[in-house]
Amino acid sequence: MAREFKMPDVGEGLTEAEILKWYVQPGDTVEDGQVVCEVETAKAAVELPIPYDGVVRELLFPEGTTVDVGQVIISVDVAGEAPAPAPEPVAVAAEAVEAVEEAAPTGRQPVLVGYGVAESSTKRRARKGAAPETVANGTPTLTRPLAKPPVRKLAKDLGVDLATVIPSNPDGIITRADVHAAVAPAAPAAAPEVVEQAAPAPAAVPAAPVASYDTVRETRIPIKGVRKATAQAMIGSAFTAPHVTEFVTVDVTRTMKLVEELKADKDMAGLRVNPLLLIAKALLVAIKRNPEISAAWDEAHQEIVQKHYVNLGIAAATPRGLIVPNIKDAHAKTLPELAAALGELVATAREGKTSPGAMQGGTVTITNVGVFGVDTGTPILNPGESAILAVGAIKPQPWVHKGKVKPRQVTTLALSFDHRLVDGELGSKVLADVAAILERPKRLITWS
């Protein structure tokens, strides 16, 4: 018996996911709980385990395909159960194909799974050019090219008659590659197109770096996954929440000295200690002193939601795009606990293993643009949050210290906040408190 595993909703309210990598192939034996593929949602990359034992019968989508939640992505012959027999009359299969095509909406169309396991049965429709088959009553039935709805649409868009296409697969099913191969001879001998929107490749992979400006004039990269979600979120945030950004330049020489002392502290052994750790702690203390800044605007209910906790977001640049995982209840963590949480968050993000849950429920975010040598910026709020702190590069600069100009370690902080929730006074107090702590980090002890 064939079991069909559908694309689950691996995040809250997600509608689609892209298949990044298959870990199994048809014929492989799988066990309950075994990871069979990795998918990328609008929030993160997630590994999907199969919920039963068996043998992989078919992978219904290639790597790089975006699949709607609820669509079947893999079929498995359940261990100890006989596979369901394929329908005998070929004409029945053809009718099922037509039924699926008629029912399928325009645009992205469902995979052809409307007639059991006929696709993987040993009885296949004859290849193109073969004699017409005969059903039980002796009436000849013309064979119809076997192809899934998306492939038929591709052939229609390219003006290819499927009856003239020779399938490359032994099962006689025409693939996208077969359609492209059929249309290839008609293409001019000039340089190939970089992207053909109506006919994407079977597996959408990132475009290779262009060797020089002389070889390719333009390259088009599909907007999807994390980058697409980030763009939509930033547009929504920028045009929904009225942003205000304030700046302060601060001498962080004492903070940098404290970082070096903490690295040698036995209580911090094995933990990641850097300026970001103390900046995060300073922001948490500032929020404790000004708790009104930890809030959210509920447009539907016309309410301000005051949050008596801090889920501290840390913006992280990854190969898949910008993500903002957060440390749950960061306000309640000691400095060693905060250091451990930061280290785990960064390591997980770099490996691309951040879960969707880790990016939900944030209240305030820190973005460290200083690691790129940038002085500061005007950060856009993470949707649903009230404030975001941008940290610039820490550089030696001439600074008046104790009445004399001396070289000091200096940085610029920028705090953006939602002006519906946070007025200028509250925002200024929070930013001033962060600066005061970083200038004299001993205040962490007295203000915490």
C-alpha cells in the first residue's frame, strides 16, 4: 500500500515551502522519524521526517520546487503491505489525466496523482510512435502523451506538441527536460538566454557568479523563501509603523576593557564573550528601567499590548537572507546565560538550522552593522516590535576624556522606534540609558 506524505505547515500560517534537498531516492528504505528532505519556508530551513516505515516509491517534486502546503511530495510503500495494483485499462488513466487538467487552476498546478499509483506501476503506456493499444472490448484506443499538468502548460507556452516529444524516462512520462530538448533545435545559435520565466529549470538553483560584464549582461534570480518574506515584512513595517530614529555617539573604552576581563573570568569559560553581549545586556537593563517601550500595536483591536517580558531579537545575515531569531525571556537571564543563548543563536543561524518558532514573538531587536565596518544606520522595525537598536563599528577616535583629547574606543548607536507606541522622550531615555551603561559598564551592577 502506498502512503502519501503531504507538505506540512512547518510554521505558523505558512502556505508554501521550497524543497531544498532530498535525502532519499526511489527504492530507499525509510524508517518512522527519518529525515527525508530539507525545505525552506518564508522563515527558515526545516528538515522533514517521514511518519512511517517503508520503501520510497516516488519523489513528486524535484529540488528547487516551491510546493503548496497540503500537496503530496513523496509516496512510500508501507513496509509489510502489498502495493496497490495499477489500473488495467489505459483509457482510464487517460481519462484521469484529463480530469485533473480540467480541475487544475491556472498558474501553479497540482502534481498528477489522481489515479492511484499508476505512475510507478510496471504497466506503462507505450512510448510515442508505438501502435495504438486495445482495451478489453477490442476497440482501439489512441495513446495520449503522458505528462503532468505543469509540463503540459510548459509545452503549450513554448508551442511544443507533446505528441512529437520523445520521453527520456523509461516509464514514458514526458518531463520538463524533454520539452526543453524538443524546442532546443529551434533556438537561434546566439548566446543562450539567462532566464526564461515561462520555462524554469527542473531544479531552481542560485545563479552562478558572472565571470565578467562582457559575458552576460543581466542575471535574474527568483525572489522566494526568506528573502521574499523579508522584503514583504519590511515593506509592511516601513509603511505601517511611523519610524523615528535617534542617534548617540558613545565612548565604549571601558566596555571593551570589561570584555577582555570577562574572557579571562572562569565563570565565563567556554562562552562567547564579545561587545554584542554587553550591548545586549545594556539594552535589557534600559528596557527594565523604561518598560513601556516593550509593547506592540494591535490594529485589529485598537489596543496597545504592553509586554512584561523581552524576547530579544538578533538580526543575522545568512546565505538565504536576513533572519531575526530571538532569545526567549532574555530579561530573566544572567550574563553567562545570555552569553550561552547568544552563542547558540549565532551557531544555529550560521548552520541554517534556525526553526520558525525561534523567529516568532520577538519584542525588541539588535542589529550589529558594525561588523561590516559601517558607522551606523537607520534600521527598520521587525514587524510587531516596538524598537530596534543598530550598533555601529567600534573604532579608535580622538575624544575628550578628563579634559584632554585622547584616543578612545568610540561607536555610534541608532535606535528606531514605532512613534505610535514610543514618543521622543521614552525613546531618548532608552537610548541614553544604553549609552550610559556602555560608557560606564559598572552601572550594570547598580541598575540591574
